[in-house]
Amino acid sequence: MKKVAVNNLFFPKRPFCYVSHCILLTFYFLFFTFYFSKANSTGHNTYFESPLEGRWDLTLYNSGKSYPAWLEVQHSGLRTLVGRYVAPGGNARPISKVNFTDGIVSFSIPPQWDTASNDLQFHAVFQGDSLTGNIIESNGKIFTLKGVRAPSLRRNSEPVWGEQIQLFNGKDLKGWHTSGKNQWIVENGIMRSPASGSNIMTDQVFNDFKLHIEFRYPKGSNSGVYLRGRYEIQIVDSKGMEPTRDYLGAIYGFLPPIEMMAKDPGEWQSFDVTLTGRLVTLTVNGKTVICNQEIPGITGGAIDSHEGEPGPILIQGDHGPIDFRNIVLTPAK
């Protein structure tokens, strides 16, 4: 077979060409390295970070009243923004796409608990650390809105616990007040809401704390304990259900328990909860079901969206009969 001389850029025939050849290869290497890195930094195949991303504490206004809401925006894939929205009522709803062009934010989401057929419409102007705009709900009701970036609530040190406080004295409702007309009574050392009515909350407000609380509900009833008045631990007749974000032991709409620990209706049950910043640990009937998890934002039914402020212990009384006893809180110093 005839030998073929390979004479090209990569295999020069003459030895004295090797030096210049190496210089040329180095040039090509540097050129292509720069080219591809530049393409990756400006091309369509790279992730971009939007200034809108993050969590937003919203306040909605209508007819002289204010209502809390919450928004989270994050990227999905290369160029799409998605998110979650919490209205004044209900749980966190997914947003399939958040539109953000020239400082204008918009999205729509289908109705949740109402019977209207229209989508909720969100429109706002982004200005660094604020949002201003309006929301048109599924029923056509219009709210103006203001939003600020939610605080991180990260703590720099472990809490030092103070003295225990008996929030319920077993005799009367001293230290508590309702959000409306009161239906709550005290019988035999039990704080009772015999029928749906107003929520009840402590006069005192708290930041970080440990809380022990015992409760009992009849079949099919529903209540909740709100930490700082903003984060609901769900109470609902749930024995035999799969643990989800909507059943007993969940941080409503956000964090499911790892195991369903609900007892039968009519039995006394307990929560032991530790809240530091956004981090929550919850034990239900002796079993830890949420361990040091972050609560992303307020849940539906919150008293307000001012997450950086202390708040009360609030008990839901508008979803059915419920009993409570042995309510003890240990605040952080």
C-alpha cells in the first residue's frame, strides 16, 4: 500500500514547523474558549436571573379595608418565571407563568374556593423593592395592592428561652379577644367554640416561641392555630387521610406532615411547636411530623402580611365547633 504523507495544519511535515504549529494551536484554543464562553454568557441556552424573583408581602385595599396576601416568583428552566400566590383566604396557588416585561408584572390564576368562572387577574408595576397595582378577583371585585419584599427572618444565634406563660387560665377568657362577635365560652377548664363564629387571639404578641396546645373536635370539624397570627397549623378531622398540605398537622398550603397522626373525633390531641424566624418544628400527638422546615410566607386567613413583626396566637373559630385546653407558651428572650 502506498504511504500517504499527512501534511496539514495539525501534522506539519517539517520539524522546524513544530514551534509555529504549537503557537497556532494555542491561538485556536484561546479563541474557541473565549467564543464559547461568550456564547454561553449571552446566548439563549443560559439561565437568567430576574430582579422580580423572591417573596413579596402584599396588602390589598378595597372600600377602606386592608387584606393580607403573598406572592413568590422564581425561575423555571431558562427564561420562564413561575410562582405561588396566597389570597386573603385559601391556600397557596401555583402560577404557571408570571409575565414580566419593562417593569410590568402580570399573571392570571383560576378560581379556588369561590364559584365564579373567571380567572383572577394580577397587574403591578415593579420598582426595585416595591410592587404597586391591582387585582381583579374571579368575582369581579377590584383591589389595589402594595407589596414589599418579604424579610428573611434568619436568626444569627440559637434562642434563649424565657419563663413559661399560661395563655389560658382555665377559668375565663382573660388575655384573649375575638375578631368579631364572641361565641367562645369557658366550661370545666376548656375554652370552647360551640358553633362557627369569630376567631380568637391573645392580647399579647410574640416573636419566637415554643407552644403546647391541646384540642378536641367533633366529626367533620375544622379549625387552626395561627403562629404570630400569620402561619396556620391545620386542625381538621383527618384520621385515615394521607398527609398533605391541607390536613391535620400541615402548615396550611405549604408544609405537609411526614405522617398522619390524627386521632378519632372527640379525643384530645396535642401540638408542640417551636417557631424561630421562619423555621418551624411541629410534634403532633407525640410524633415529630415537621422538623426545622422553613415557612415560605403567610397562609390564608392571616391577620396581616407584616412578617417582620411579632404577632398573637390566633385560634380559628369560623369553621366549626372546637375545644382547647392547656395552652402554654415559652417565649424566646
